[in-house]
Amino acid sequence: MVTSEEGVYDGVISRHLNRRLSRPIARALKRTPVTPNQVSVVSLGVAALALVAFAYGYNIVGGVLTQVSSIVDGVDGDLARVKGMASPFGGFLDAVLDRYADVLIVMGLAMWTAITQDATLAWVLGFWAVTGSLIISYTRARVPDAARTVFDRGVTSLTSRDVRLLVIAVGAVAGQGLVTLALIAGSTHGVVFLRLVRARRVLANRGGDE
């Protein structure tokens, strides 16, 4: 079961970077008692450590932990596949924990940015970055199954979770908190708008327009 944050497909970063690391880790864990759900919890734990690192001013450590969390998040799906333990609840749990991890990481970056740069702007951008990250996932969760792949290509496939976390990781390591938050906020809400436009057209053509 190879899925993205929205449960359908791997983003470009997952396909070309994260899976190169998560798959060998999953194979190494195949004969251990470790379960995919436990790995999902570990991924959330790494995200929490990223927030702590940001809060204490260690932006580089926070950025690295952000990407580590993204990689570990891919291990649960790979481990579920190699162990034959894929389940609807496992996918549901992973999706819920990913949302918590998203909030922890973005808020951690906002905290560090508020301390080191413009506090008011940091919190405003942090709010919009968090809401955009959550609504991106919600748009796919709410679109009917038959039309779900409409977001798998073109500009509406941008800002997937793996891409967002890599942008945050790179931005944090580079010390560009405000720029990174603005990029996440602007791109996610922009893609949400484009998804609304595309969904209306596709669902209307399929008789699903309300």
C-alpha cells in the first residue's frame, strides 16, 4: 500500500527521495515485532521533536527532523505492504496522525520565526500555512472516490505533504522562516482554490454538482 498523505498516490518527493530510504527501513523491520501503526506514532513523535527543536531556536535540527518525520511516515505504508498488515484503520490512523504532525511542524517553524524575525507576521503566516496544509488534505478526502484522481496531475497535484515538508525542511535549514511560511500559505490556499474550480467542473460533468 503506497500512498500519499491523502491516501491515493505518492508525491514527487516521496517517489524519488523518501521511498529510497523508507523501503529499505521497512524491509529491515519486516522480521521484527514493529507494526505499521507503531511507526505512524513514531513519525508523529519525530514531528513533536521538530517542534521542540524550533521552540528552542535550533532551526537546522528542526528542519532535519521535519524531513526525517516525512521519511518515517513512508515506512508505515511500506511496512504494512511487506508484512501484509495493510488495514483500513491503519490508513485512517496514519492520516489523522499526519494532520497532527503537520500542525506541530508548521507551528514549530512559526514559533522559531516569531522569535528570530517579525513575530506578528510569523503568526499570521503560520496560521494560514496550517489551515492551508489541513484543507489541502480535506479537499481530497471530500471529493467522491470516482473523481479523486482529478487532483493527481497538473497544478492541483502540487503542495502534496511530501513537498510541503521538504520545503519547510529546506527553508528552516536556510534560516528563511518568513519566506517558507509565506510559500506554504500562498501555495496551499492557491491550490485549494484551483481544486475547487476543477472539482466543480468535473463533478458537474458527472452529475454531482449541487
